Amino acid sequence: MDILRENLLSLLKNNNIEKLEALLGLANLIRAETVGDQVCIHGIIEFSNYCRSLCAYCGIRAPNEKIQRYRMSLEEVKKTAVNASNNLGYKMLVLQSGEDLWYDADKLAWLIKTIHKKCRRCLLFLSIGDRDYDTYENLYKAGARGVLFRFETSDESLYKKLHPDCSFAERIEQLKFMQEIGYLTASGPIIGLPGQTIESLLDDIYLMKELKITMSSMGPFIPTSDTPLENEIGGTADLTLKMIALTRIIYPKARIPIATALEKIGGNKARIAALNGGGNAFMLNLTPTQYRDSYVIYDGKNQLKSHIHSKESIDELDGIIKSCGRKICRGWGTDFTLNKKNFASLCNMER
Ligand code: 5AD
């Protein structure tokens, strides 16, 4: 094995606190050099928890009959998005749901067009899972410009065990066709899945780099009730911090959001460590209160109020960002993974 890979693996395996701090410090320097001090705050609206998929770790998987299912009406999603963009200052929104085919291509295209008509300028990401090329192409034409579509793990056999209804190769094909259509992509692994190796986590980082993923979206595995993995051990905050730092070192231009799941297991301490260790974005939850507690992709997701949009949570985040010597950005900011031409076309989204 080559020496570089050996060294990177030993950094991921390391449990020595001083070495961890040195790794985070190096990532922070590289972050400052390559992507600067901006920290963007994005928003997410979870508009339906119906799901046809069988992902072994996820609380809203199809067989889970214990949760209350909901679907927001198109009008409600529109209102939530328009308010977020025009009144709350969000300029990048993720529209996320389980894999719910009730929202067909026509309904989603209507939604995207209508949001754009009402919003001054808003970058829309879709996180709706497996759909065919034509659907994604139509939704791009309607005005969606990004997809949040994690590959979850690059270990093919682990992928198959966790997703009996899909293969890793298909997942990557989909990511690639989304990029071919023109979408920005947010993708990455879950960290600390049962059976996942450190070697495969390093491969996950290289895969994000190879695919030129715009947003390296990753977070710790959280064992969740009423799923096949409910009694397994979860991912740790330290391993997640090491993954963030190493991603920043290996793929310096990435936008690295600090996931809610990390905050769930490590609190504000982990949030700050991630911000000082390579991370440069946050995502706040804008799902209307009456639905929020049913969107339980993992246990206790909404126990912490700090990632749910409110004046207090924005002020708190603002304070954290400033105390780390960084600048808050409510738009999309600069995208360092894109060339100038792509970035210009992205900015011409006003319609
Ligand atoms: N723990 C951590 N992350 C999870 N996700 C789903 N379930 C869990 C869990 N139990 C993540 C997956 C999915 C995203 C929407 O949420 O990566 O792509």
C-alpha cells in the first residue's frame, strides 16, 4: 500500500486527542486558504415522509408502520419556501422528502416554477431520491439547480446489505446523470455504519473528490428505533470530525456542511470543532412545526432546537460563526468547486 494512504488511514484511526487537534488545525488552515471565511446557512424543508425505500438505517423506511406519515400540499410547500426566501433570508433551500411518487414530475415542476416566480432569487436543491433521467431533466428545466443525493457508502457489498432495493453502481450512475443534466451535487457517506471500515471511509472521501461533488454532505450514523439497525452502535463525533478534516485536506475546495446528526451526538462543542476543523456551512430546518416530529430519519433529530430555524437559533449560530472569526453568508456564497462559467449560469437564476 502506498505511504500516503497508510498515513491517511492512520489519521482516521487515531484516537489521540493532540493528534486530532493537529489534524483539525491543519484542515482549518487549508479551509482559510482555499475557501475563505464565509459560512453559508442553507435551509431545508421536509415536505413528505412517505417513502417506498428500504434503507436499513432510516426511520422513515417504507416498512416502518410506527410513524405517522404526512404529505404537505404543494401550496404549503410553496408558501414555506417563499417565506424562507423572501422573509427569512434563505437563498439556498433543499426540498427533501422520502421517496414519494405522489409528487410526480408535473407536480414538482409546478412547485419549482411557482417558487421561482415568487422568490427574488433562490437556489433550489431537490432531495427526493431515485427518479429517472427525464424527471430530473424536466425538474432542471423547471428551475431546480441542485440535488442532495448521498451515496451513503462506497463499499459495494455494504451498500447492498443496507439497500436491498438498489445497487451502489446504480446510485453512482444516477449521480453522474444528474451532473450531466447540469445539477450541482451534494453527496457523501454516513459515518460509522455497522460493518463499515476505515478504509472504505477514506475511499468515500476520494469518491467525493473524483465526482467533483459540490457539497460534501456527511454525518454520523444514528441507530434508530423500529429499523433493522436499531440495536447497533452509532458513529462517533470524533470520527465525523476526522472525516470533515480529512475531506478538507484531500478535497480542499469542497463545501462541507456541518450536519445536524453531528450536533445531535456532540452538541455545540462538536459544531464548533467542525467549524474550526474544515466545515463551512450549516443547514437549518424550516419544516412547519406540525410535521417536524414525524420526519424521524433518525431518533431524536428534533430534540435540539438549535438547528430549527428561529430568531434565537439564527442568533446563536451567528454568535458561534463570529466567535470563530468567520463571516456569515445567507446566500450560496462562492462555489469553489465550479469553474467561472458554471458559476455565472448559476447566478443568473433570477426569472
Ligand atoms: N443516521 C444517520 N443518517 C441517516 N440518514 C438516514 N437515516 C440516518 C440515520 N439513522 C441520512 C441518509 C440520507 C439522509 C437524508 O439522511 O444519509 O441520505
